[in-house]
Amino acid sequence: MVRIKNAFAKFYLALIILFLYIPILVLIVLSFNSSRSRVVWEGFTFEWYVKLFSNQQILDALQTTLVLGLVSAAIATIIGVLAALGIQNMRKNGYSVVMSITNIPILNADIVTGIAMMLWFVKFLPLGFTSVLIAHITFGIPYVILSVMPKLRGMNVHIYEAARDLGAGSVYAFFKIVLPQIASGVVAGFFMALTMSMDDFVITYFTKGAGVNTLSTMIYGEIRKGIKPEMYALSTIIFAVILVILIIVNKMSANSEAEHMKDNVERVR
């Protein structure tokens, strides 16, 4: 009976992975198809990758997407870490209220957030790159807070207090004591904010001005005419880059945890 359950669990997991990654696999295959058709294979080619780097419209949208994602994620990470530190030091009632408010942007429908921000920007700020940047920072902050909070709760506060008692300043103690202990949560929050920024369409669509295009809004505008095969190539490159980054980050995290465990064992001895 146990073997049957284990076999069923493995089959179920394989099925989920299959449904998740078959579309990506199809996209990768199409990026090497010499035909523009999505159903006919006419041979292997790198033509779409070559044309990708000569398509200025796609490159401009990619540049806007990357700049927007990196800048908004960096600012959201800084604000989110500072906010998490403040929330961690709140009393129980205030902590519960603020954490509930933090969850609202995540649970709220994107279209509601997008329209609300559009109305606010139309009243106080012209729509453009700045309005999109502020919008992305706003919805990225909660993801950073929720990534950092578990690390803060599991942190050994006595080390920080000991450093302060020994004369270390608050800023020095934060960078030398607190930040190393929550670094994995900070990195996770940054990448979460970056991913949400690059993936977002609805909020970007409602808050962008004329002449501002990200990859998501550009693809939406081309749906009626048909998606260019160059986009398959670009999506494949993005997937490969993200996969490599995830492998490197996970490897670094595993090495850091192993060193931490080794230090703890040596201290016990």
C-alpha cells in the first residue's frame, strides 16, 4: 500500500511538472523553427535569434523592462527591508494590523490596483516611465517584506544586542550582524520583486504613458497581428538566464548554510 502511494505521489508530481514545463519546451522548440508556423517544423535555424538583435522595437522594450525591473526591485528591497525591521519591533496588535495591510496588495486584483493607481497618477503626475516605476515599487514592497520577515523572526537578536553593548553603532551592527542573518530573505525578496515587475502587464498597461512599452505591453499590442518568432527567441534567452541565476543563487545559499552549520558544530565542540 505504501509503495502504491509513493508511486502515485511521484506520478502526480511528474504530471504537474509536465504541465508546467511543456509550454516552455514548445516555445524553445519554436524559437529554432525556420518556419513562422507554430504547427509545421521546417528545419533548425538561428535566424530568429539573429533578427532579434536587429529588431530595435523589441530591444527598446527589453531595455525598458530590465531598467524598470532592476530599479524598482532595488528600491522596493531597500524600503521593504527597512519596513520589515520596523514591523518586527512593533507590539502584537500593531504587528497584526500592519501585516494584514501588507497582504492587501498581494491579494487584491491587479486590475483594481492598476485603475486606482492610474486615477491617482492622472490627478497628480503625468503618465510615463516615472508613474510605472512608482507603481512597480509599490506592489514590489509587500513581496520583500514577506520574504524578509521570516528571517527576522528566526534571527538571534542577542548577537545584535551584544554588539550594541560592546559599542558598535546601530548602522555598523545592522550591516555586520543583522544583514548577514537575513541576507537570503533579502535576495529572495529582490528576485521576487524583479520577477513580478518583469511579469506584470495589467498595472503597467494602466499606468504607462504614450511611448513607454515593456515586453508584456508590446506583446499584447502584437497579438492581433501575430507574435513574431523573435519573441520566442527572446523568451528562450530570458528563461535560460533566469535558470542559470536560480542555480547560482541556490548553490550559494546551500554553501552558506553548510558553512553556517560547520561553524555551529565547531562552536559546540
